[in-house]
Amino acid sequence: ASQAAERGWPALPLGIFDDSPEAAVHFLHRPNAQVLVDGYNVSLKWRPDLSLAEQRAWLADALNELALRHGLEVTLVFDGTEEAVSQLRPSQGSPVRVVFSPEGSEADDLLISLAAKRSPHREVVVVSSDNRVREGARRAGAAVLSSQALLSELRRSPRVVE
């Protein structure tokens, strides 16, 4: 059995694949779930036409709406610089926490570390299409969703426009 199953992560219903829009609904509509998002992995897939700063702001806003709607705690992780940190400050009371990887470290490593440090009693889902992140998250006992699965859920929101 996988660590996710051992830690009580809810199994997907029969016939639902882990990267499908249905899996996103299953995992992201669970109140109190902790969601760790590989920021650029998601934003570059949906809005590559925007500057990186605009992508960060767009994704933080879209995730804030999703988190408020479903009672989620979201940590949005980007490869970071001091300039990026100062440009993106979530609103007070937002359920979305924006984190930038420390100098000399990648967001991928930070995501895997955050998944590994989670409470064994807390449901955690890691959103990334990066295979190294996905495998590290699975080893840590987290469920994984692809960036496309998250984007399919974000598109369902009336406030998120393409």
C-alpha cells in the first residue's frame, strides 16, 4: 500500500484517474485539505503570455477564490528572488500563503520538503506536473494532481477568466 493510503488519504473512486478533472474535484472539495502548488509549473501552462509577475498575481488570485470556496489551505510555491517576494503580498486573511524558495534552492525541493513535514493526520495534495515533485510527494504520503487537473478546476470558477 502507498504511504498516502496508509496515512488515510481518501482513495479515488473506481474509474477516476489521478490526473483527471474528477480527481481534482475529489481532492480539492475536501474542507481543511492542505494544497501545495508548484506555482510556475501551473501558471506557465495556462498563461505563458503574461509576465512572470502577472502569472504569480493571477494564480494567487485564482487560488484564493478556490480556497475560500472550498475551505482549503493553499501554499503557493515559486522559485524566488527578493524582487519577486516584494511584488506579491497576499491580502490579509487570505487562505493562500505564497512562499519563495530560498537562494540556491528550487521550488521543487521546497514542495517535497513541505509535503514530508506535514502532519500525518492532515490531508495534503501536491499540484505539479513535474515527475520529481510528484514522486517525492507520493513518497511523503501526499496525493498528487497534475497542473492540468488543477487548471480544469480553476476554469470552473465564475471569477477566473482566460
